[in-house]
Amino acid sequence: MSKSIEVKVQELWDKSEITEIMYKFARSLDRVDGELMQSTYWEDAIEEHQDPIYPEQFFYNGNAHTFVPIAMKGFETLKVSHHRIANPIIELDGDIARAEAYVYAYHIHEEDGIDKEGILLGRHHFIFEKREDVWKIKHRSTIFDSNQNQDGTAIWSDNYSDKYRSKRNYSDDSYNYIEKEKKL
């Protein structure tokens, strides 16, 4: 039996809303915006996270809202971070959705006075839940497929006064263009 146009439009709308949450989650990491990150999760959501470089030292499996300040503290130590979400596959089942999205994460951190580039490739696995017509993350885990850590390779002009123009807070220029996200 073929789905009605109304059902198809609702499914497209739901998938669009879910994809936007994935993007906001990534943005929250890059801007070190704990409020935005927390707004992507339900209060009873679970975050399952294992560091790909130090898996024995850092593993978290618990309430996502409790995880937010831990994540923000870690991201504050980075000079730059850039997350790209790609290839989302979303399966809807009423008010529950399961999704996988590829993640490319690029980080610049300092070791012994030298900029290092960390590149992580992996996949986010999500369970989303819709409550009162609002989608949020109910469970998230990340599987890392590979990582690379090397000396920084950036070349900057001597005339470029602020080589990391990107800011990791509300002073980032993006907040001049995109209104600070409202709670989801």
C-alpha cells in the first residue's frame, strides 16, 4: 500500500528536524556551547562515549546532561575543532528514529609548544525520540574507524594577525549571522 502524500511530507519533515539536531550537536562541540549541546538531548538521554586515543582512560556511559560539562571541559583545551556530519541514514518508526551519520572531526591542540592536528573518522549512532512534536536525542554512541595525529601543517601569512579567527564561544562570527539557537 502506497503512503499518502501527507505521510511522506511528515517523514521528510521529521528527517529534516533530526538532521538539524545532528548538525547542532556538531556545532555545540566546535563553539564549546554546552547549552546548545544539552538542548539536543532529552533529560533522560544516554551518552556512550569512548575516547579513540585513550580508550582505557576515558569511557563514559550515563546521563547525557551529566556528560555535557565533561565534554565542554575537554573541548576547551583545543585551539580549534571542526566536526562534519555526513551521510545520515534515518529510519523512522512512529515517534522513535534510529540513525547513523558519518563524522569527520579535526582538532588542533598543543603538545610541548607544538601545534598538533588530530583527525578522527567515525560514525555516530543515534536513537531519537519525538515528544510533544519535538525530536531530541535519546541515546548516542560513537564508533571511531580511524584517527591520525601529526604536527600541525597550517601555513599562515605573516600579515594574518589572528591565525585562528574562529572562536570557540559566542564571540565567534557565526553568532552574528545565525541567531543563537533556541531550545529545541
